[in-house]
Amino acid sequence: MENLQTLIQSSTPLLIDCFAEWCGPCKMVPPILKEVKEKLGDRIRIVKIDVDKNPQLSAQWQISSIPTLLLFKEGELLWRQSGVVPAHQLVPLLQQHV
């Protein structure tokens, strides 16, 4: 698998799902991301990062609540939001960047 930093620097937008195993609302996100991937296909990459297993990334990105979605493209953080975002809202937002 490609290095996370390489994915962040890529011209293909990268959506990062910051989650934890114990987080109830986080369990609602995977089906939403599956729908996003079905609609956007190869125009976006999606990765999941467990904040408990990656505390350095959580600190770097100042993740204070989960789930948090981060959107990177060419090394730049374009968008972030905490909480569950429904697919019908997430897809149009991401389409602006793909």
C-alpha cells in the first residue's frame, strides 16, 4: 500500500475517515463511504485511520472528536468535518474537488 504522505500529496483527492473502534457514530460511516466510492469511483481515494492506533496523526490534524472526515489534495487540506455526514451531502461536496 502506498505511504499515507504520498496519498496526501497526490492529485487524486484523498478522503480520510478518522475513527475509533469504540465510537458508536463511527459505525455509521462505512456504508456512507461505500456509497461515495460507488458514485465517485477512481476519482477519489478513501482511507480509514484509527485515532487510537495513530495518536501522532490525531495530534497533527487536531482531531478532537470522531468521526472526523478530512479531504486532502496535492498536500492541502481542502475540507474537514466532524460528525456523520450523509452520502447525499458528502458526494456533491466531494465532486467540487474531483
